[in-house]
Amino acid sequence: MRKKSLLFIAGLLALTAALPAQSPDKTMPVTTLFFWTILIGSVCLTVAAMVGIFGQSKAFCNASDNIARNPAAADSIRGLLIIALALMESLVIYVLLIDLILFFVRWGNYTVR
């Protein structure tokens, strides 16, 4: 699994290294900047959601395993699980908030011409 993720990250970096070579212009059109903002925001939201779901599933799996091994500690484990799940979900909500901010900013007013 680790080799696959490292290979994916290396491939993603190799693909993004060639992006500046695609445009010979010195100025970037507003539509292109808006397109890349939306694309990068959606990729970040997708990655955050996937990592959040993976973390929540691992937390639930470990919590249920620990409750099965020690039923006397079920209340404290359940409380910690709820706090951990809330924090993981809040990270995804923060990424969504940043994406919405990026989406609604008027990029045409802030571009260098």
C-alpha cells in the first residue's frame, strides 16, 4: 500500500511539473486562473474527504475492538471516539469552507495585468 501511494504522489508531482511549460504567455487569463482554482479546490476536497473517511473507519474499527476486549472501559472509549470523529469531520468541513471562499472570490479584480 505504501509503495502504491508513493508511486501515486510521484506521478502527481511529475504531472504538475510540466504544467508551467504548457503556457508560453506571461499573463494568465482570468478564466484559466478560475479554472485552476476550482480544479485544485475540488481535488483538495476529495483528498480531505477520502483521508477523513479512512481515519474515521480506522478509529471506529479500533474503538469497537477495544470495547470488545474491555467492556468496562466502553464509556470512556465511546466518548473519545465521538470527540475524535468530530475533529476528523471538522477538518473536512474546513476544507469545504476554504473551497467555497476560493470559489466566490472575484479573481478578475485581483489578477496582475
